[in-house]
Amino acid sequence: MSDQEREAREALERVRRDSETLGSSALARMGQRAGDHFGARDAIGEAEGRGTDPIELWGRRIGRVLSLIGVVILAIWLLVQLKIL
């Protein structure tokens, strides 16, 4: 990709991002990114040959869900220790 192409794509991305309304579109994008992250859609196609092992995908999904559960448990424990709950 040439420098001009890259600069043009970056400029178009900035215009698209800046032209959206701040409220619902930012929230929708954030929700979509979180869904893609926990669904391991960001891992698809990283392996050689642009294929991804299904076991690797499920391992990432399970690991990410377990980490989310761990963060929630730790947050609740912190609130209990601070006597907020």
C-alpha cells in the first residue's frame, strides 16, 4: 500500500469517525467491539493460510469469559471490603 493510499484511508476513517453523532453511535461501536472481543472474532484469520483452529477460538472465548467473571467477582469483593455493599 502506498503512502498516499494509506493517508487517504486514514483521512476517510477520521471523517467517518468524526461525522457520527457522539451518543448512540459511540455506544453501539463500543458494544460491537466488546461483542467481537468476547466472541473471539478478532482472532479469526491470524494463523497461516488465513484459517483459525476452532479449538483456539473456543479457548480464547472461554478464557475471556472467565476473565470477565473474575473481574466481576473481584469488584464485588472490593466493594464488600470497603463496606459499600
